[in-house]
Amino acid sequence: MSDCITKTVEIAAPVARVWDSLVDHRKFGTWFLVALDRPFAVGEKTGGHMTYPGYEHFPWESRTVAIEPMTRFAFEWPATGGDRDAIRDGVAERTLVEFLLEPTLDGTRLTVRESGFDKVPEPRRTNVMRSNDGGWAEQVNNIRRYVEG
């Protein structure tokens, strides 16, 4: 089993606009459907709660790992796969989420990569990866629609 989920989307917008939608916590919250309590800052935690219908009771917690202007934004977060018990009980291992940007002739290629699932024990690993795979498929389309607006 792979340790990584990777999703790539072509966005018809300049890298600067895509970048701003990733690192501005309010804009990130708009397309990701999460209310965040503070800006992203390397080494710092950002908290909040999901606003996605049906998941409003789920907390958000991340720790920003990298903000490399116009190329890479990364954070760690709990690998819960939507399992509230894992959040409540604090048993969720952390995975690394990276947003990688590349300029293209028509705009920007955004790759989202989540790795570190090898730390999650089975059977939770399979469930978390399945849930997050579907979630990232939706989220790359959310950011594309938001940025292309």
C-alpha cells in the first residue's frame, strides 16, 4: 500500500493568485470550507472548525511546516479520516500535506500530496486513506473553481 495520496489540477490563473488562495487563511477557509482562527505561520498551530455541511462539529488543527513563496505550502494535521473518536481521544497520527505550485502556459499546475500514512495502524490506515483520497479529489476542484471564479 502506498504511503501517499497525490492529486494534481490545472488552474487557469497565475501562480500568484493560486498561492494567495492557499496561504491567506480566510481565502483557504472559503474554498476548503473551514473557519480558521489565525493566519498560517511556520512552526505555529492554526485551529478552527469545519464548515463543510455535515462536518461542522469537526475541529481543525494544523501546524504549518513550510511557506516557500509561490512554490510550496505545507502543514501537518491529524490523520483522522473523519473519525471524531480519533480526534477526541487524541490517537490520530499526523500526516504531511504539501501544496506544490508550478507555472504552466495556461496558468498553474497545483499538486496536493499527503504523506505519512505508514504511521497510521491498520485498519484505520485504509479507512483514513480512502476518506482523504476522496476529500482531496473534491478539494482540488474546490480551489480550482474558487480561483478561476
